[in-house]
Amino acid sequence: MKKFLMIFAFGIAAATASFAQKAKPAAPATTTSESSEPHTGLKLGWIVSQDLLNSMPEKVKADSDLSKYAREFQNQIESMMKEYQTKGEALQKSAATMSDAIKEVKVKELQDLQNRIESIQQSAKDKVSQKQQDLYQPIIDKAEKAISGVAKEGGYDYIFDKNGGTLLYGREGDNILPLVKKKMGIK
């Protein structure tokens, strides 16, 4: 159960980190000065994307929905683990008076239950991860659209995530992929 909760917590952290991972590759940039003179070089901006995501009401609702969804799996797994523990204790208490054939059947039942628990844990992990992605993707898309809009309106060349240094926005004209592909003979 602790393992499942850790996986769940890691999944939430990974989803918020995926916001920064969708960014474009960073290009060399010059620093700007903080003077009152007109800006003639690159205009850089930064944001703490985690703070933006945490302030979005959609994320609060998504977190709540995801917690409820994961709790359903957690309850099912806890119930199965109690059953496993009860059957294991019963087997230990009566093992001395059981025939070998009955004992073998009971041990097999316990092994099957353990395998089912492990299978459900893995399935729950996968389903919670997929649900998280489904819930968070529209939120991330909305945040990225807002960042791009503010960057374009404000005349920013690049916007970075202050916590990770990840490029969240870059002018499309600075994308050198076509030039590099041409140089390498790739069409």
C-alpha cells in the first residue's frame, strides 16, 4: 500500500514536471539589463510554471478527481491485502492439522491471491497514470497557450521556467531545425 501511495505521489509530481518537458530546445541567449533604457537586444522572461499550474482552478479539481480515482484502487487493494493476511493467518494456525493435499491447495490459493494483488497494483498504477495524463493535458495546454500569448503580446523572444531553466516559449523564427536538416542533407 505504501508503495502504491509513493507511486501515486510520484505520478502527480511527474505530471506537473511534464509541463516543462514539452518545451522547445533552448537556444543560446544573451542576458538583458534591468535599466530604464529602451530594450534593443533579446527580451527574455521567466515564470515559475509550477506556481502557475498550482494557481489554476482546473488543476485543483483535477488533483481532487485523481485522488478519488486512485483511492478506489487503494481501497480495493487494501481489502485484498486484508483477505490475504486473514487467509495466511488461518493457514498458519491450522497447518499442523491439515493434510498435505489441503495445505498445498491453501498455499496455492494464497499465491494466486498475491499474484492478483500484484496484478491489480500494476493495473492501478497504469490506469492512474493514464487518468492523470488525461486530466492534466488540457490544463497544460491552456497554460502553454497563455504563456505563448503573453510572450507574443509582450514582445518576448524567450520565456524560461525559473525553476528548471527550461525554455517554455521561443520565437518560431529562431528554430534552426530546418537549417540543420538542410546542412545534414535530410529532407
